[in-house]
Amino acid sequence: MKIFNLNIKNSIFACIAVGMIAIGCEKKLDVQPYQTLSEDKALLTESDVSGTLVGAYDAVSSAAAYGGDMMILNDLIGNKTNIAFRGTFAALNDAYNTIMTANNSFAAATWSSAYNTINVANNVLENTSKVTSSATRKNSVEGQALFLRASMYFELLKLYAKPFNDGNPATNLGVPLVLTATKAPIKESDYVARATVKAVYDQVVADLIKAESLMPSTNTKFATKWAAAAQLSRVYLMLGNYTEAAAAANRVIAGSGKSMTPEFKNNWFTYINFGGVTPNEYIFYIKVTNQDGANSFNTYYGAPLGAFPGSAGRRDMRIQNAHLNIYETGDIRRAFFTGTSSASRYTLKHLDRFGDVPVIRLAEMYLTRAEANFRNSTTVGATPLADVNLIRKRAGLADLTSVTLDAILKERASELAFEGNNLFESQRLKKSIGTIDWNSPKLILPIPQREMDVNKQLVQNEGY
């Protein structure tokens, strides 16, 4: 399933990412051939460009990208403290046990989907001059393409490169930085080396800053300027730029019109309980219906349970007893699981087969603002204590009278558990994942072997 039904016969996707990858039969993806038009017949009109932008959203919503696999990998890699993985996909099992090889099919599919999205976005960016109906529409199209490109480069860095705070980001290898559309036939010059971690982060920041300035405040189910600001806050948090992280999070809180869902449980079961209405707390998400969309959170975290009609999933991700210890007594979030042991316990966040995929929620912005303000001894928008207590109050917990960094980080872990943040959080905070050091090469995905075979300029990650 895909997020949108497309009817853009005159649009060119030119979805020839940096070495499209043939996915093995183990991965549940239908890989279909791409058709291209000659450049003199492609993207001739504003309608063509708008259709191709929808194609970029279709690409980013694939199961291997923001349809959920990117977040599943982030949660799963080495995470035996919180998760017991009992699935049958060998590639996910290898990620869980940190014994991946260069032929890991999930690593290959995610890389391919990310560059597919980037390439479609680049096609849009090269043709924004065709958008002539209004300057506002042109800005919106450009901003959305920049947001999608930046988001995928950020996710690629998190999975395939050393963290920004590990060694020298100006020399550590990131991922290939491709800023122009790759078209058929592929030329030797289309194959590029890995840019540095710093160079790719610099591009991500530049793209998101510009995207935020161009994008609209409201945009139905598509991305808005607040999504760009929220993503920017995440990036700045990884970079350790707490001033800008607080400012970006505060812009979202103050200007987006988003609000905290009064009851924590109502952020989930969006289809089963609410007929597909997306919670106002979601800043950016992938829309899923019973006809369209992919939700890998449900695929791997979910389970068909009789107590929850409409629930589904593979029962692959069992929640360990140790995870429950992070919650205080009386925390509503501690009760948001089903089952009594590590062999049968599942998070209730992802049981809904057709539930929307949350990429960024407003609660995260409050927690980011709290942490960044605390580290800087500032009160941009609110005090860290006020922001933490806002999150705690919804969880049914008493207000704190004072706040520490550990208390803020504990709330992040409790609030955002199993939403695709574990690897990112561990690496930026320099916390081990189980017995594995935060900067171990075992936590970094391999550059897919097919990419290595076709692009001789690439250097493989350590250990592969």
C-alpha cells in the first residue's frame, strides 16, 4: 500500500536514485520498473511539477522510509534492554543482534527509498520556475521539496554514518550528497563519493531553514513550515546547538496551532477509535487508511489481539520487563501496554492496522525546549520545569518542584518510547545501548553492497 493514489501521466519521476537497489524476496516490497520520458517532454507545466511533488510524498511514505522502517531500525538496533525481537526476517534479526552484513536487505531498502525521495525532490527543485500561478504556490512547492530532501539526508546520517559528536565531523564520512536530479542514462559522473558528516548536516540545516521560510502554515496532510521547524529542532539537538534547538521548538509550540492531546491514549488508535482523524498533536505524519498507506510500526510492533478489534501486526516486538522500570508508579504511560511478561507484552501505540504513522509530535517539542533551555540556563518560551510538568500532568504524575537534566531525559524516554528515537537518543547523549558503546561501529548500518559494487568511489563503514 502507498500513501497517495497518483494520476500524473505527464510527470517524470526520474526515480533513478544513487544506484537503485534490487530488494531480496525477504523484504515485503513490490519493486516495480520506473518509466522515464526524455527531458524535452518532462515536467513541462505547473501541473507536472505539482504531480511530481506528490510523487515525492509517495516515495517518502514507502514502508522502507517514513512508512516506518527507518524508525523501526532506529528502535531495534542493539536494543535488547527494551525489546525482545521474535520476528522471522533475518535482516531485522541481524540488526537487533548487531551482526549485520553489507547485504542486509533492510539497510539496502531504506537507503534506496531515501535516495529515491531525494531524487524526486531534486527533480521538483530543478523545475520550480514552471510554477507560475502565484509566488506563494511556487514557494510552497520549493519549500516542501527542500523539507523532504533534508529529512531523508538527516535519516541517512543517523543510520549510515558516525554521530556528529563522535570524532571529527569535518573528516568523518557521511553519505553521498546529491543535489541535482539523476536522469537516465546514468553517467559515470553521477556516482559520487561520500561527503563528510559536517557537509551533509550543513546542507540539511540550510535546506530546512529555507524550507521553513517558504512553506505554508497549513497544508492539509502535507508538510508545513512547522514540520520544517520541528525537524530543525531535532537536527540542532544532535548538533548540540541548544540555542537554536530551543528557538525552533518554541516556534512550533507558539505558532503552529497544534495542541497537546488531552489524554495520552488518544494519540493512538486513530483509525479504530477515531475513524482516521489525525490527532492535532501530530506535526508531521504519514496518513494511512484502509485503502492506502504503509505502517511498519504496526507491522512489527503490532499484534492481532481480541481485546482490541481491528488490531493487527506480526507480534515481532515484545516489550521487556526492564523497560517498565523507567516509569514512575501511577504513570499512565506505564499502563499503555498489553500482556504480563516479556513474552507477551506489546505497546498499545501501534496496534491499529490503519493508524497514522507519527513522525514528530508536539510533546517532543516541549521536551526539546525544556532540555535545550536547561542546558543553556535560559527560559525561551517557558521554563524547563513548566514544560516538563506539562508532559507529566498528562501522564497523571504530580508536578516536580525542581528539575534536573536527568528528569528531563527520563520524560523523553517515557513519552517517546517506541516511536523510532532510541538510536538517535543514545548516540547524541553518549549512552550505551545495552552492553554496546554508543559509538560502536556495530550500531551503524552498512553501505549496501550493491552501491559499493556500482559506485567505486564509496568507502564502506567499519566492520563490513
